[in-house]
Amino acid sequence: MSLRKLPRQLAFWSALLFWGTPSAHAALPKDAQELLRTLPQNAVTLDVVLGRAMKSSDSFEAVKSFYPKIEAPLLSAQAALDWQLSFEISKLEDRREATNAFAPRRNNTFVGKIGASKYFLTGTSLALEVTDGRTELDFPTITIAPFVEAKSSITLAQNLWRDSFGYATRRTAESGELQKKSLEHQFEDSIDDWTMELTQVFYQAWLAQARAVASADSVKRREKLVRVTRTKQKRGTAERPDVLQVESFLLSDQSQKRAADLELGNRWRDLVIALKLNEEWLTTVDPIEIPIVLDSPMIAARDDCGPPARLAPLPAPNTKVKSADLDAQAATLAAEAAENSAAPAVKVFGTIYANGVDSSGGNALNEMLGWKNPGFLVGLSFSMPLSQYAERAAARQAISNQMLAEARASIAKDQFKLGWMKACLDLNRLEHHYTLKKQAYENQSERARLEEKRFAIGRVSTLAVVQSEDDATRAELELREAEIQRRVAAWQVRRLQGKIKPYLEKLLEQISNKKFSK
């Protein structure tokens, strides 16, 4: 099932970043390269993950399970306005002993009845009924020939107080329509939630790979440091404790590398299983060698937010605000309907009817249709429970629901305003945070290279080199985390702007013509 009524705009994409993965596909085994060629851009991207998930994942099926119930409130509200059709056939065979000379001792009757009724938005009810029956009567004293009686009736009734001229019915129907629209927005919001969650899964997989690569690089640096220290020991410029110290650091880094590899493996397996990819992705490809390409939603989001000192105006209300506002309107109508339904039932009604009796069924039917034997009935009815327990309970519940819905609508609007301001300020803060982390990483990397050269000629201690390398690794990991944080913030801005579903719909259109069988 495709997403329904999604806006038509693809979110801005700019240059893709590729951090922390081995450089060339040629380094991969041949069968792994074959698998990668099944992917757009020959890499795992957010487009690939979301596109595959929409086609195959159980999580998206769970989201789509919400869709069928969207029509439920409207259908429930329209149930009272539905045509009611009835059909009945009965056969009577009565041979009880007659109680007097004028009572039949045998009654053989076959009757067919068909009817239809409907309640209208005007508070008017209509009932139609046609009956056709053949009767054979046997009396002790007289003989009556079998006859056929055809009867018809039309009844109209109009509510004058409770549901006066459809007051409550119309509000119930309008409330159902508003609830349906609210559920449509809730469905859209659930898709937004799903997208944000899966985006986080993708980003965490990338971050796990970056950590694994950083750990591997740290181990390589430690191994080089161990070799240099051992060489210096042979030359007499280092002692045994220096060698033991750097070997201990190497063992610690190797342990951290195994932990990072395990985390990456777990993240990758979760992703493969969630997307229902072929098992070859688990057995053929080492997750640390898989090219993972990040998206870049930050530029467009930054432009949409504007500078921190002068943020852009609020975008159009998002799905949460729209849904809450519609729920409040629906609850108001439901409360008005419930209050009216507590009034006494006063009706004016009228019935016209006719029949035809003849030994021939055709003649009887013609008489009935020609209204040769008409009649009518008019009246006024009044009814009400003395204490109105059920009506008062329903009205109080409806008023409570109205108060709650109105409060939630107000909260949703306030949260949307604050959310927009917070999302834009967070994005600007994290962009600046990323710039600082990038500079810190460059500084620490240069420092580590310089300290390594100084150590080789005996100008700094072993501990100074180890500290500089640890600082460089830490700065690299902080930079990678900053990469993810700024992207998550940008996606939050996109969500508040209602840009997620246009992006997903465009993505669905793109993948519908592409083969991705693996």
C-alpha cells in the first residue's frame, strides 16, 4: 500500500559525506562487490534503508496496520443513517379445537413480508412495508374460500425535541468526519515517527562503523609504537618498563577494538534482519568494509530556520497540531449531541396504509397498489426516563472529553511553537559544535603526528605519545558523534516542516522502477 495524499516535494540533498570506511570497493571480496552493485550508488544510504524498509520491513507493516481504522469513526457515525432492509417468510398451520362456533378450527397461513427503513439527517424516520399472505380458514359452521391479502404501509416520524430536526445526528456525523481526518493526520505522524526511528538506526550503524574504524586505527598506531619502543630498547634509549607500558596500551586498544567490532556486528545484523535482506549480507560482507554514505539535510534545514537572532516564522501546523485541533472540534460536536440526546423524546408520526383482498394474488396486489382500500394514522408521542441516569452520564462524559481535547489542542500548539524554536536553535548550536569538533580533531591529529616524530628521536616520553594518540582518537569519535547530532537535528526541523512524507513519497516513486531483490 502506498502512502496516501502525501505532498509532492523531495527534500534537499547536497554533497554526501563518506567517513570512516575503507576506501575502495576493490578491497572487498568479489561476491561482496556483487552484492554492493545491487544498491544505488553502490553503497548503503539512507535512501536505500528507508526504501527497502517501506517495501519489506515488518516495522512499516505495523505502521500501515493503522490505515484501515481511519474510516472507522465516520462509518460508526453514519451507521444510524444506513438503510435497514428486512425480509420475512412465515408459515402457520393451526389445527387447535375451536373454542366457539365463530372460531376457526383450522388456520393455514403463508405470509411474505419485505420492508425498508431509514433515518435522515433531518431527524426524520421513514419506514416502508409490504406484506403478501395467503390464508385458508375452516370454521365449524361456515365455509370461507381461501383468500390472498396484500398490505402496504408508509410511516413517517419527525423528532421535535431530542434530536430536533436532526440536531444531534448532524453533529454526530460531523464529529465522525472530523475524527476521520484526525486519524489521517495521526497516521501521517506515525509514519514520521517510523522514519525518525529508522533514521536513527541507520545513523547508529554508521557511528558504530566509525568507532570500529577508529579503534582499528588506534590499534595500528599502538602496534607501530610498540615496534618503535622495542627498537629503542635494543639501542639502549628505552627500558623494559617502557616496552611493557606500550604493550599494555596495545592490549587495552585491542580489547576496545573487539568491543567496537562486536557493536558494529550487532548493529549491522539488526539492520539486515529489519530490512529482510538476503542472508548473504550477514555471511559474505564484513560490516566494517561496507561503504555507508550519509545524507546531508543540514544545509536546507539551516536555510529554512534562518539565523539564531532572527528565526524564520513558524511553518504550517504539523500533523500533531492538526490532529489535536480536529479532535477538539469533534469532541465539541459530540458534547452538543450528547446534551441534546438527554432531552425528552417527542415525535409526531403518521402512517398511511392500504390493502387488497381477493382469491387471486394478482388482483389483491393490484388493489393494494391502486390504494383502493386506504387508511391512515397520525399521532404524537412523548417519552423520557424520570432520572435520566444514562443520558446524564453520557453528557458528562462527552463534556469531560471536550475539555480534555481542547486542553490537548492548546498544548499541541504551544509545543509546536516551542519545538520549532528549539529545533532551529539546536541545529544552529550543533552546527557550531561540529565546526569546533572538526577543528579540534584536526589539531589533535596534527599533534599526534608531531608527537610521534618527536618520540622517534627521543624528545618526548612514551606517555606523551600515548596521550596524544588517545586525544586524537577521542577527538575523532567526538567529531563522528557531532556528525550524527547535526543530522538528527536537521531531520527534526524537516519533520516540523512536514517534509518527511514528500521525501518518502518521492522515494517510493524512485524505487518502484528499480530492482532490489537482494
